[in-house]
Amino acid sequence: MSVNKFTFNLMIAGVGGQGTVLASKLIAAAAMNCGYDVRTTETIGMAQRGGSVVSHIRIGENIFSPLIPLGKVNAIIAFEPAEAVRQLPYLRKDGAVLACDSVIKPAAGDYEAVTMIDYLKKNTQRLIVLDGRRLAEQNAKTLNVALLGAAAQSGIFPFDANTLLDVLPQILPSRFLEMNLKAFELGREICP
């Protein structure tokens, strides 16, 4: 039996309709283009009603299960701040969180983004907060790809931004490609 030489665990958290599943497919494709083993799974729940959507993405060598154990996530990309907070038990102590500050409140919740962001600041070692309005200014439907651009620019992936950029034309329909390429570059530009 071989020993894991490298494993990178990533979680994407958002709500239904934000494009989290597509984002996980783009990341998985980029990792596979680098020659890594990749396993993914999604917990979708009531996604069509704005419910929580979580994608587990495991990248590395000798990956056998798509589910990431508690405390083993290297990075969380959160499309919504409360979803970042909800997934924090999965984050490693030295893990990173990249969170959009735009709130999409579920039917049974009432909170302010600042409350969630403050909690994340107190409970993570590396937090990158992105301005959701600015990311969605070109088109709200490309927020997911803009977040991927920011994440790639931040260096949290085990591959560079160009590797992820190269998979966009492979997976996205051609009629949506130009707007997504612009969104990706916008995300790269505004990442601190």
C-alpha cells in the first residue's frame, strides 16, 4: 500500500444558485490537468431554495475518498459568509478562508455580514474577505468564476492561476466564455 505523498483538501461553501458545483468542477479539471488524483462530492440539500451547498474537493496522490474529515481542510472558498462559518469545523488550524462578504439569507435566518466576518477573523489564521458587489458588478451569474480568480491569485491552490484559466474554455459553453474570462480576471485584480 502506498503512502499519501501529497493531499490538498478544499471545500467550497455557498447557497443554491451560486454556482458552487460548477466551481468545484473547474478546480477538479485544473488539478487533473496537472496530473493529480482528484475526488469530489457535493452536499446539495435544498439548493434550489437557497439552501446550503458544500463541495468537497480532494487533490493529490493516492486519494481514495471524496469526503474530507473534520479539521483537515486546507482552504475554504465561501460564496457567502455564514456558509464559511458553518464549515469552520472542517478547517485545519493553519487553513485559509476566502470569503465573499455578500449575504444571501436563508429562509430561516437573519444576520449581518459583519457579524459573520468578525467571527471568521477571530477563528481563522488566514482570512481573505472579498467585496461581493465588486465581484458581481459585471454579472452576478459569474460570481463563482470571479471568486475562483481571486482564490487562484491568492495562491491557495496547488497550481497556478493560468492552470485554472486554461480549463474555462474546456468546460464552459462558448457563449458564456468571454464574460467568465472577464470575471476571472476581475477576481484576480481585486484579491488583496
